[in-house]
Amino acid sequence: MQLSAPPYEERLTAPRSWWAMCLLVGIAMALVLLPFGTLPLLGGLVGGTAVAAIVASSYGSVRIRVVGDSLVAGEAKIPVTALGEAEIMDQEEARAWRTYKADPRAFMLLRAYIPTALRVRVTDPQDPTPYLYLSTREPQRLAAALESARTTAQA
């Protein structure tokens, strides 16, 4: 009987300040349509705010999950057996790895508004990707879930 890894799921949501910016986009659209009357002004306010909110929501809807023996990060699904050691990065180290230390072949699921990250080596010789860079608010918990899933998959 195989034990399952502890579940891990995180949604990388947009920060609260982005929702205020959505309202500002709606106000800007309303001001653009102000010369055409009250009804277009209201349409611009509602429509501009709605479109900006949809964009912010879709950008913030990406998830990182450890499911069974796989890591699902955004659109990528990688078996944990193809992953090596995970390195927990603080704010400065994460900034370095998403800028001047970054490898263009790496899989980068990054959100600049999330200060911490996890870098996971890819050990599969068939995969040219050297590592995964995953922005996460809980890098210790994600690293523990990956290690547990890897141990379970190897057992």
C-alpha cells in the first residue's frame, strides 16, 4: 500500500493593489467617454473595470500543486522522479535568479510581486531544462511536499 504525499496547492493571486488599479482603469475609460454623455461614461467605467479585473484575475489564477507523484506548475506537469534537489530562496536570492543568474532554458513560473521562490533542479537527462524557478509564498512547505512525493514515488 502506497502512502500519498501531503497535498500542496497554492494559487499565485495578484496583490490587492492591482484591484485598485482595475478601478483606476475603469475611471480612465469613463473619463475618455465623458464627452459622449452619461451612459457611455457609465459603460466605460463598468466595462473598463471589468476588462482590467479579468486580466488581473487571469494573471493571478496560476497554481502550483503537488498531486500524487507529479508537480503541476501552471501548464507544466513534471513527475517528481525527474526532479532533483530543491533550493529555498529568500528575497535577494530569488531576485538574482529571476534576473542576472537566470538560464534562458529554465522553466520560470515567476511573479515579481512574490518575494520568495523555490529553485528545483531537473535531473531527467532527456529534458534540456536545467531547473524550475517557482515563485511561492511558502517555499519550505513546497520543498517538503516535493521531497515527500519523491520519497513516496521511489518506494
